[in-house]
Amino acid sequence: MKEMSLRLIPLVWLAASGCVAGGEDDEPAADLEQEIAANGFEIVPRYMSLSIATGGDDLRSSSVAYFSVLRGDGTWSTEYPIIVGGASAWSTTNVVISSTAWDGYDFCARAFQLRLQQGSCFLCTGDNWDVASLAVSLTDIFDPQGGTHTLISRGGIGRLTESGPTVQATATAVPPGTRCRNSNLTADCLGALVDTATAAAWEHDSYCDNGAYGMNLVCGAFEHDDGACGIPSPWSCPITYYRGGAADGCDCNCGAWDPDCNDPTVNVGTRTVYGCPAGNTCTNRQISPGVFAPTCVAPVR
């Protein structure tokens, strides 16, 4: 008989709204967004924060700087005017994009572009803007991935000039399990963007998907490929507990997802769920970008 033990898993809190980051058992994001709108609350559901440090060079009053995102599906968003009329600081310019009409919000961003539109000036030479560093983060309080993702934070971006008005910067690797906002793509365990439906099917097909077949699913985001590649290294309980079958029960306190928890006849909040308080079920929940862990979930009352 296994001993029952309590494992506390930290959840990601969304500071902007006070909501807990989602999981499979949470209220659908679209329903929540509609309910808030119906009750007359005014909130900013998603926003992108930019911090641009210059190398001692700002824009003249008539110039405009535009920002765009290469989204996960390989298409560019529309340009967003981040600096209008030379409103840039000599050291750092901070911009928050929150327009609900803009199409550049994507956790799977591949790259970013800054473009300088020259302003007119009597007897002036071409305007220049030296971008020393760029930091971009995205927050979406309705997305089940939750919280804030840092999409890029690095220096040496480049200099925008009259003859070279654009610079581009590659985004950081997309965390495993991240779902792209504008397409049916999901990041695999190496950050490669793959078809979401295909990844879900391959996760439970008994083949070891360690990259040999085109995608890597051996990490917590994909439940370690449902154990097809063997017992995962984070597993901390006796090996006989892992994928032991319905009679063995769902082990939610062993460092990695137990494939037995995928059995709906087992993961029902009864004595067959181990490592959780009585009545809880177990879910594979994201606790930070790219990091997933089995988590006890209390029944909805």
C-alpha cells in the first residue's frame, strides 16, 4: 500500500489580474474574457512591453519609428508606431503596446524589426537612431500559458540610418509547450514549432519521439512522450510506480508525469491518486514558461 503524501506545487500568478495561470481543468480563456466584458469591467487583456536603450542618439521631432513582429507562422505583423515625433529618450525608451486591434502578440515570435521613417527638416542631414539593446516581453492574462514571457533581451541590435532604415533581431528560443497565438503551432522540447494536433497524437502513439522522427517530445511539456522513451530522469519514486497500470494508480508526487494519470478511470480524485489531498485529481500544469509539473487540483465546488 503506497503512503499518501502532500506535494505543494507553486502556481504562476498573473499580477495584472490576480488570476492563476491556466491548465486543462481551468475555465476556458475565451469564456472568461467574455464574462469580464459582459460585466462591464475595463481591463487590458494583453500587452507587449518594449525597452529600447540607445547609444547616445535619439530621433528628431519629425521622425517616426515602427515596430513589427515575425510571428510563429512565419508572417510579419503589421507595423506599430512606437515612437512618433521623436519622442525617444537619450538613454532608454520604454513603450507598452496594448492595442486590441494589433496582430503582433505571439508567444512564438521569431524575430523583431525596427524601422525608421525619416522626418523632414530644413537643411538637415538624414536622421539616425542607434539601438544599443532591445528587450521585449509579452503578457496575456487570458492565455492558459499565463504570466509574462520574455521574448528577447540583448544588446548590439544595430543603427537605423537614412540608407539603412531597418534592423532585425532574432527572438530567444520558444519555451517547450508554448502555443502560438496566430497559428496551430506548438513549440516542441527543443523550441521547434510543430503542428499542435500532430504533436498531441504523437505524444500517445507509443513511439519514442526524441527527434528522430522530426519532433522532440521528451520533456515535461509533453509528459515525457507518455513514457515511450523510458522512465524520465526527474522521476523520483520507485520505478515500479511509473506506468504501472490502473491497479497501480496515478502518482502525482514523483517529480515527473505518471502516464497512469492519463487513465480517466484512475485520475478521478479517489484513493487511486497518490501524493495529493483526498478528492484531488492530478494535472500536468505549466508552472513557468516551458516548465511543467504534475499538480494536485482540488475539485470544483
